[in-house]
Amino acid sequence: MISAALARAHHLLTQDMLGYLDTVELLTNDQDTDEDTVLAVARAEVPRLIAALRGTISTHRADTSGLCPACRTTWPCAVVDSAHTYLKDPDRIFEAHSAR
């Protein structure tokens, strides 16, 4: 079991990331957002999102033994598998979260 402080830190980190993603999604999908704003947000945030995903994937690269050093499991680990699944089929993200 994790401590209350660690659980709170996890919650705050998760909320921060989800808040950022919600803002980007809102600004790029809202019908009331003008096209110049959508383009500016996309140009600024898409490279950041790509870098975040690339960084995550590179951390979960297989070592010479075929293990993910970050997860200490066989590769592809759950992180790489989920990232690949969600990139190929984004609707699965909502299925995974609604099943919880």
C-alpha cells in the first residue's frame, strides 16, 4: 500500500497532465475556436505531445535480454503495448477507462 502523500502526489500529477490534455483538446476541437487559434495551438502542442510520447517509448525500449528496464517485464511492456494500441485505435482509450 502506498502512503497518503504518495497517493496525493500521484493524483496531482495525473490531474495536471489530464488538465493539459483537456485544454489542448478543447482548444483544437471546440467549434467556437477560430481557425487561427486551432492552428497556433496545434503547432505549439503537437510537437510537445510527440516528444512526450517518444520520450516515454524510449524509456521503455527492450534491453539486450528482451526486457523493459523501466518495467522489469518482457518487452513489449504494458506501456509500449498501450501506447501502440491507442495510437492505432484511439477509441480503445475510452473503452479501457470506462471498464474501470
